[in-house]
Amino acid sequence: MSCADCGNIAKEAREIVAEVGSEPEKVIPLLQEIQNRHGYLSQELVEAVAEEIKLPVSRLYGVATFYSQFRFEPIGKNLIKVCKGTACHVAGAEKVYSIISEKLGIEEGETTDDQLFTLESVACLGCCSLAPVVMINDSIYGKLNPAKMGKILKEYADGK
Amino acid sequence: MAVKNYILVCGGTACESSKATEIFNSLKEEAEAQGVIDDVQIVKTGCFGFCEKGPIVKILPEEAFYVEVVPEDAKEIISESIVKGRMVERLLYVDDTQEQKDEFDVEDIKFYQKQVRIVLRNCGFIDPEKIDEYIAREGYAALEKVLFDMKPDDVINELKESGLRGRGGAGFPTWMKWNFTKGADNDQKYIVCNADEGDPGAYMDRSTLEGDPHSVLEAMAIAGYAVGADTGVIYIRAEYPLAIERLEIAIKQARDYGLLGKDILGSGFDFDFEIRLGAGAFVCGEETALLRSIEGNRGMPTPKPPFPAVEGLWGKPTVINNVETWANIPMIILKGGEWFRGIGTERSSGTKVFALTGKINNSGLVEVPMGTTLREIVYDIGGGIKDDKAFKAVQTGGPSGGVLTKDFLDTPIDFDQLTAVGSMMGSGGMIVMDEDDCIVDVAKFYQEFCVEESCGKCAPCRIGTRKLYDILNKISKGKGTHQDLENMKTIGTAMKKAALCGLGQTAPNPILSSLKFFEDEYLEHVDDKICKAGKCKDLVRFEIDADKCIGCTVCARKCPVGCISGERKHPHVIDQDQCVKCGECYAACKFGAITKS
Ligand SMILES: Cc1cc2nc3c(=O)[nH]c(=O)nc-3n(C[C@H](O)[C@H](O)[C@H](O)COP(=O)(O)O)c2cc1C
Ligand code: SF4
Ligand code: SF4
Ligand code: SF4
Ligand code: FES
Ligand code: FES
């Protein structure tokens, strides 16, 4: 990391704090904003924000590790969230998950070597009537089966 | 020229994900192109409830109810429905009783017949992004009535009269909470809306906020007036972007209209809002954990008492209610507690919204009076079990609840009845299971959820959920013993007594209730090492019977992992090491050549 980056990071931290607020109660919204911008909590930025709001870094990490929303590694180009809620479970979410995992060679929380896909699961996407459901980036795919899922993955792999 | 027709396009999450926005835009373009744009108002509404058949488009005043619409249908909808005033037959919804397609009202659709809409009164009727539409349906009239015609005690008495109980799960009388907070002596008090909706497989609160955000804002302001609070906080799941956006729009519009902010309608009463996003922890739905999370900490529950009503957010008296509880309140104020009490059962008044999902024909959101039976919900509204399979059970109350078997089909559903039979109301998820679902698998599913979501603060839950999961896992692999079944009962009973918060106290429920009603099925897994439903993968095996296989290759093409081989017109074989037991081949073979054992 060069020092030009250090300057940029401090600047971005100031921006984030100016936007969200610097009170200790804003820790979660601050972390959410960092993740919004970068897809994960980059260590440099978390440290810079901690410094900016004058709280120990450990406090921020203490909070971040409690909540499953936060990631500590960068994500791939496409973020796949497989719903593992009850409605999706009884409709066969496991099969859909297996096929993704099998085809991409990654498990939950991992990213493919080519940085194209990250695989996660969620507890419910709120469209249970379409179960089983998968969300890729901002798009929702419902009433899936392994074959349909395979096709969708291929479209993304081919650069959709 | 006055508007002749309204086109309502469902903009709920399920329909949105099936191109509702494109449909909406195409309808506008077509109306423009066909020169009728001034005759028709096209509105994007909240969820109609009938998500199974989405995307849904409704035409008023004709009451044409179009289902499974695609953007390409826009041209015909405009030319037929709007220009010529006829119905597009092929898009109309028909249920088995409705043979005369064009002679019915939406109310005649079986899915809606037994429903009574109080909470969802505006969902599917108004554009949630336009405050004027809410106001046109008596919106903010309750707030006005309260501010000018009622004293805080009158408001609480009206609630008491209504008998309203909290819809977030526990069913605590709402008026009592308000009354505690009102009685607490403090200059600063808070009103909180619990929109964390953590039950996986339930989306009532999401749809209410997406379809009618103002009703919740109005109710919270009413509570603020009744208990003496000037700030409302809405804690909502970050996974609900559409609901968040609509709330933000609603708050801004209400402020612009002077219905929120300082000196509301010149009454001298101030009330304003903050929105906080949850960060994906189920336990934060528990009220004390939720408050700790708003304060910027790890969301761990704290012992009660002190109750939030007296010592809540930042240590100040706080009323915390669930979204659905809130949405009832404006109607109670306008129509009176007695009216509300007339709906439902004696000790559970009003209605309940359920997210009806799983193996059911009409999955969606249904709002029924308390006391409606399971049979009415599953068969009359839900249209019965998918693919004519046999009904097995319904799970209510999510990871805190239990199963209702077919013996309970005629039990009236309300808070007390569900508790009496070992389940609970919970937030309103209702998952229908059929003969293909395995009870051990479902119990294991919920337990895994609880292991992941236990915050770890107290040992009975941290260790208990893990132990229970390990035992279920063992059983699902055919390695369980009778002692294991007994151990689950002992551990579960201890957790119910010793865990600190509701999560740990209720986590054993799905196991205890399924053990009670489906003991035979557990015993099959333990003694016979079989899973009849074929869900416990270690206990199933798919094989091809070489005598019956004609080598049509269908299964090999269906297999997602490509583990079936064989030449055309010759028997095929499954590579057992590769097989992920998905059952696709079994479902695909038309010659009954694949066996499941
Ligand atoms: C583990 C756990 C999770 C909960 N999740 C929710 C939830 O997602 N939404 C909710 O409204 N209440 C939830 N509750 C209930 C709340 O603690 C609280 O009772 C409720 O918000 C009170 O509102 P009500 O009286 O209007 O029901 C949960 C409780 C527990 C123990
Ligand atoms: S019961 Fe579970 S979730 Fe609740 S405080 Fe204890 S460990 Fe945490
Ligand atoms: S689908 Fe059935 S008949 Fe056809 S190849 Fe497979 S096992 Fe044989
Ligand atoms: S069960 Fe699934 S993975 Fe196994 S052979 Fe059949 S299709 Fe392939
Ligand atoms: S359970 Fe998957 S969307 Fe709700
Ligand atoms: S989302 Fe359209 S009917 Fe529910």
C-alpha cells in the first residue's frame, strides 16, 4: 500500500463519517456504509474510521463480527445469495445450493479463484412464494431447480 | 377528461422480481401509443397477497384480475381492457369454482373469500409512494382524531377495549405496554417499530411496509402522543431494500405535509423518525437485543426486568411493537375498540396475517380473522396441497414453534389454541409440508438455524442448541439411538427453563413438538435406518434397475452433476460416489426404472 493510498483512505474515512455521523451509536451504520462502498470491510478503512470517530478499532470489530451481514474479504464480480429459509428449504434449496457449489467449486463464504463469483446464503429473501430463490447481485431468480440454476450460472459465467 | 380506468400493477417483492416494473413501464408506453394515456391512471401498488400467481395486474372499475402477466401482454391489456372495455380472457384468473370467467368480482376468488383485510387494507389498493392516496383512504385521520379529540388516556382505553395483542410473537396486550410507558416518569421516551422480521419463511411485515408504509408511521405517532414520546425509531432488516426506500419516501412526504415533525397540524405535538438497518442477526428481533443494536453494540439480549416499557432505548421508557401490531392501530382509533373486538375470538381479537408457503397451491399472504381453522386456510384459501399429495403437517411459529398435524385441521387458530397444542403463533409463518417432507430433516433445519443464530451469551442455549443439532444430525445419518431421543427431551426441557432469552427458550420447540406427534418417523430413522421421504441423504440411494431401463438417456441429461452414464438404448448406471442425491433422475424417468431406497 503506497502513501498516496493512505491519504485517500483517510479522506474517504472522513467522508463516510461526515455522511453518517460520529457518535458511538453510529458504529453499525458506519460499518454498513464501508461495506456498501467496497463490498466488504477493508481493514485500512475500518481503522481509519475508528481513528476518525476516536473509538478503539477493537470496538468496531467487536460489533462487526457479531453480525452476519459483514464480510472481511473482498467479494467476486457476482454475489450469489442462496436463500436457505424454511420455504426454500422444503422446496429444495439444498439441491440448488449443491449445484452451485459443485459447478463453481466453492462453498458458502468463498470466492472463485477467477474472482467471478462469491457464494453466500441468507435466511429469507421475502419472496417465499417463489421458492426456492436465489439472488444474484440485484436480481431475484425464483422457482428454481438444479437444471435452471445451472443455466443461469452459465449466463453469468459467459459475462452477463 | 376524467380518468375512466385504473390499472393497478403489483409492485411487491415477488412480483417485482418477475418484471413488474417492466410491465408497469410497458403499460404506460402502450397507453401513450394507443392515445388513452389521459383516460387511465396506472398505479404501482404493494403486494396483493396472491404472490403465487404473480405478477398481478388489476383493472378498475371492471375488477379484471390478471395473473402471471408478462411485459408483452401490455399491448393487449390496453387495447382490450382500456380502449374496447373488454377483458383479456387468457390472462384472467380462474379457480376451480369459477367457470364463468368474466362474471365475477375479485371478492369471489376463493383465495380472497375468507380473508378480512385490516392490516393489509391498503396493500394492493394504493400507490405506497403517494401520500395522497393514503390520505384518500382515511389516512392520518386517526392521528388527527387523537390529537384534537382524544386525551392520551382515551387512546389507551380504546386500545384496551380493542383487546389488541402484539403480533410479533408473544401476544402481549398492547395497551398494557403503552400504559407502563405512559406511567413512567421521564422527559424522554421512545417509540420503536420492530421490523427485523427474522423468521425465515415469513414476509408479512415486509409486505405491509412495502404496500402501506404510512399506516405504521401514523400508528407510531399516535403512540407518541399517548405515552409522551417525540421520537420513533424503525429497526428494519437491511435485506429489505424496497421497504426501506418506501419508508424513506413516506417519512419525507409526511414531513412535507406537516403530518410529522414539529407542531403536527398545529397541535403543538412533535414527532419524528429515524430508520436503523439491522445487520443480519436473528436474535436482534428480540426486543432487548434490538435496543442494544440501535445503541451501536453487539445485539445481545439483556435480562428482563427491567422491561423496555420502563427502561428501554438509552435507558429511557420505550414502547416497542411489531409492524403488524402497528398497522392495526389507525383502524382501531377510527372504528373503535369495540368494532375490533367483534372480529376474531374472545381472547384474540382482530385478524392475523400469515405467510402461507411450502407445498401449497396458492402460496401468498393471507389475512384472516383469529379463530379461522387450519383447514380453511390450507384448503379453502390455499387451494390444497400441491400436486395432490397428502397433507402432512403445518409448521407455525418458525424456529420457535411447532407442527400442527392433520388432527388439528379443525382447531381454530389463535394465540391460546396454538400454545395449547404445543406450537405458537410466532410472527405468522405457515409452512405446509407434504408426504415428501421429512420431519427429522425439518427439525434439523430449524436447529441448525438456532445454532447459527444463538448469540452465545448463555450456556443453556449456546451448548444446548449445538447438542440438539448434533443428535439430529446423527439420527439423520441412521446412527441415532433411543437414548438420543430421550436426551433431546431432557436437554430441550432444561433449555426452556434456563435460557436467558426467547431464542434459547423456544429453540427446542420444533423438536419437542415433532417428537410428540411424529415419534414413529423418528423411530424409523433410529431403528430401521430409513427416511421414507428420502430427504436424509445418507439414508437414500438412487439406483437404476437394468431390467426396466430402456436407455432413453433422459435421466443422464437431467442429472446436474453428470454422474449417470450409459449408451442410448442400453441400461444406464449411476456413479454412487458422485451422486448428490438430488432425486432429479428419479422424478424424470418415465419408465419407473429408478428406485429410491
Ligand atoms: C429470538 C426472538 C426473535 C424475535 N424476532 C422478532 C421479529 O423478528 N419481529 C418482531 O416483531 N418481534 C420479534 N420478537 C418478539 C419481540 O421480542 C417483541 O416481543 C415484539 O417486538 C413486541 O412487539 P409486539 O408486542 O407488537 O408483538 C422476537 C423475539 C425473540 C425472543
Ligand atoms: S438464549 Fe441464546 S440467544 Fe438468548 S441470550 Fe442466551 S445464548 Fe443468546
Ligand atoms: S430415464 Fe429411466 S429409462 Fe431413461 S435412461 Fe434413465 S433410467 Fe433408463
Ligand atoms: S440423484 Fe441427482 S445426482 Fe444422483 S444420479 Fe440422480 S440426478 Fe444425478
Ligand atoms: S424462505 Fe426463501 S425467500 Fe423466504
Ligand atoms: S408480490 Fe405481487 S402479489 Fe405478492
